[in-house]
Amino acid sequence: MMTTTLNETSTLVYERPHSLAACNTNYCPGCTHGVAHRLLAEAIDELGLRERTILVAPVGCSVFAYKYFNMDGCEAAHGRAPAMATGVKRVQPDKMVITYQGDGDLASIGMAEIVHAAARGENITTIFVNNAIYGMTGGQMAPTSLPGQKTTSSPFGRDTILTGYPVRMSELLSTLDGATYIVRRSLHDIANIRKAKKAILTALKVQMNGMGFSMVELLSSCPTNWGLEPVEALHWIENNMIPAFPLGDYKVIEEVRSL
Amino acid sequence: MAKEMLKGNIAIAEAAVRAGVEAYFGYPITPQTELLEHMSRRMVELQRVFLQAESEVAAINMVYGAACTGVRVMTSSSSPGFSLMQEGLSYIAGSDLPCVVVDVMRGGPGLGNILPSQGDYFQITRSAGHGDYHPIVLAPSSVQEAIDLTTLAFDLADQYRHIVIVAADGLIGQMMEPAELPPMQSVRTNRPDWALTGADGRQPNSIASFYLKAEEEEAFNQKIQNRLHEIRDAEQRFIEYYTDDCELLVVGYGSAGRIALSAVETARDNGMKVGLFRPLTLWPFPEKRLSELTDMVGACLVVEMSAGQMIEDVRLATGGQIPVGFYGRMGGVIPMPDEILQAITTHCRQLKHCEGAFTPLERVNS
């Protein structure tokens, strides 16, 4: 771990957010989970929420998220984070409850739980990391894999005749009245990372104000399982994922606009 | 409190309310739905948490989340729904969390029917989910016992940080009979130190059922096993009738045990030396007392509303020293006292004729 001693003329411009734990992660080089973690931790710090936040981690690459954040956390069954978060939140409505989920977890095995949490207007916030592949199990086809995308379980490319089409979760959830803030952002460059941070701040404010279900979908890279160099992977987000998953605000109710 | 006419499902729900349950999550399924309906009114009146989940899968995972916060929490279901809860139960066990689950068993397998059954015995007592553990399982045979065991369930869950299952059947859930509810306990305001309440002025708490290294997972499993050993030592519960001088010991739990008692009493009136052993805990199975009784009786007759599941525990407890016979009905058919009496009579006759050279009569109804 790096430590910095500042002298009188130095200014600290960058440090680990207090809400991130001082530990190594299991993420591969070039993976944008680290960026997503940092943005969420910064937002929690800036809003002063760490001491009253409970993070619900998923099954997938971010299975250890409950250890990577310096706050109370738990580890849900695959796809069930929104149900577990519902249990935590209903008993302690004054706490902040956040689920952090990947695309296999949220859009495949956990489709029912996320849809009904949103439909109920469950006052929780979901950070949805969409990298169009199953990372932890070694690169299988996900519900968000693109048509033609080669994975270890679609070695000839995703065949839409056999396996259908990618699920667009932000669009889908935005049709539900209980969802009040649903946006999609990307982590492929600095400008978009800044927009993602702003969206996370807004989503947390939605929960702080008891306004209902909020979700920020983050298009994210998986260089290891995409078989690309980290920089190429960022270009792949821009060139391949964004056309299939357009960035934007899919649901922002009037009250949220004035936050 | 005076006795009142109470339906089993409602009595269980109200007993849980009075035991201080703070959160209930459930999904409608016959024959337990009245329990959920009672909660939908009472929990809201008392400003506690009630939520109808989108599925039993979601309900048990909501229980998992609420249990993380250190409150008394429960769900209820019936056999097909209980099957769907296996995943969440295993995670709850793997996270050392307390909760209470009620299974009002019905006929199966598959969709089966909505009639009373005891066909979930294996599923409930062996683990209720993947991995090496057992929940504590309590089996009521009347509405009053359902109330008393539900109250006990919350205490045991907290005492051992463990899952406690109240294994009722459709008969217990649906029938009405006079019973007395306990007084209202106040809801606890303090939270255990492991609860997820926000890391305010303390180090963060984390709750997970995840150990990547085999040695760590084994150490956690050993911790579970040590606790199970303690529970096995301390919590074996049962009721016995006419065991002072019995030659044939009938063993039955829940509704089957209660019906068997009628048959045993008639057999006694007819001069047969018959007793009844009725487990109240299905896990831990009351093996110590049954093992002692093995030395005193000539044979056992197990009566179940299943194809014979608890009989395996009876065989283990009796250690092959005496014959173990069986009488059961399946698929929602309730055995009548006359049928059980006939099985008792047949077994008693064999005992007297054979003088120790007894051949077990398996499934005399087949």
C-alpha cells in the first residue's frame, strides 16, 4: 500500500476514498470494476453516508465487494441481491442499502428479483455493471452478450436464432412506476466516467429522499474474457456496446430533476 | 389468557407476533395462506414489516436480508414453496443467522395436492438446502402445540443463531380447536453486535457464506458441527405415553402421532401392552430416549403420513436390536385410528407368537 507524506507546500489531490477498504482486489488488469467501485465510494463519502450504508454484493466477479468497501456489507445468493436488500431496507428504512450486481446476476438469474424490487418502488439503489459476459466463470454468454459475440459458451458467436437477443435492463425497468431514476452510463473514457459519478450521486440522493427505486447501469470492460488489451476493451465498449446499449436517462421523475 | 377457538395457521401467526417477530416475508400457497393473511393485517397494525414477496425464492432471501440486521424474522410456506426456499436456507445456514420457517406440509411430489402430508421429512431434517448442516425442526400435533413450539422456535433460533423450522402439516394448519395464546412479548430494541446496522463508530460488519480456501470452509463447517453437537445434546424433545410396561412402541409425530394415540388408547382398552413415543424435535431426533426404550420393548411400529421417512431415524436409534414395522398413508390420505389399531394388533400378535423370532412387517398396508 502506498503512503504519502505531505510537506507544507504540497496539496493532496488524490487518495483512496474512506468508503473503500485498504485491500487488494481480485479484479483483472484493465477491468473497470475498480473504477465503478471508486465512483461509488467517492459518492458515498461526498454524501457522508458510509456509517449508515449496507452494501449487498452479488455472485460474480464482484462477489467480494462486501470486503472491498469499508462499510457494513453482505453477500447475496446469485441474483437475489434485490430481495436481500429488500429485507435489510424494510427493517431499517433509515439506512442506505445498495446492491452492486453484474449482468448475469441481475439480467439472467436475478431477473425476477430486480423487476419486482423496481416494481415495488423499493427504496434501494442498484449499481448494475454490464460487461456483456460472465466474468467469474470464465467468459460465457450473458443475457447482455451482443449478437455474434464469441464467448466460451457461444464459440461460433451468439446466434440470435438459438439464443435470442441482448436484454436492455434500463429500458425494461424504466417502464415500471416504482422506478424513479434509471440511467445508463459508460466507463470507457474520462468524460463518461465523470457522468457516471454524477449519476451515482443522483441515485443515492433519490434513496436518501425516499423517492423509490434507482439504478445506474454502467457499461464496463472485461479485457480478459473479451480477449482484448485493456485499451482495446475500452474501444470495444464505445464501438460495440454503446450502439447496442445506448447511453442516456431512461427514467427520471420530475421530483428527481429538482434534486 | 383464556382458551379460544383457533385455526392452526392463524394460531402460528399470532404466536409469532407475540414472540416479537419484527418482519414477515411470504408468498401465498395452500394450505398455509391464512398464516400470511393474518400477518398482512397484524404486522401492519403493529407497525412491523410485512411484505408479500414475488416468489418463495425472493421471500427467503428477504428473510436472509432481514436476519442480517439481527431482528426476529420469519416466513411460512407449504411443500412446493418450501422446496423453492432451499437455496436461501443454505445461505442463511452458511452465514450463521437465526430465522424461523414454517412448513405446512402437503401431498407431493410435484404440485401434488393441498391435503395433509408428512412427505417433507427428509427435505427438512437432512439439511433443507445444500451443504453440511441441519436446521432445528419442531413438529406440533395440535393447535396448542403449534403455538408453544412457534414461541420456542424464536428462542432457539436466537440462542443458537440457527434456522428453526416448524414442521406442521395441512391438518394442523387448517383445523380449529381450543387453544391458549401466550401474552405479547415486547419487540427487542437492542441488536446483536454482528448485525448490519451501519458501521457507525465501529469496524464494518460483513455477513457472507463464502470461504474460498478449503481449510477456512472446513473450519467454518467444524463450527457448525460443534453447534449441532451442542444442540443434539441439549434439545432432544419428545412426549411418551404408556411406556412403563409396553411391549410394542408406536412412534409417530405431528398429526400421525396424535391419531396413533387414539389407536394406542383403544389397544390399551383391549388389553394390548402398547405405548407411544412422539418426537417433538425431528432434528435433533430424540434418539437418546428412544435408544433407552429399545431395551424395554419388543418392537417398534412407526406411523407416518408418508412412505416411511422418519422410520430411518427410528432404525438408527434402535440400532437393529428390535424389529421396526411401519404403517403409513401417502399423498394426502390421513390414516384413521382403526387402520393403525389393526397394524398394532397385527404386530402385537406376532410379538406374542414369535417370542423374539419376530419378522419385521414392513408396510403392512401394501
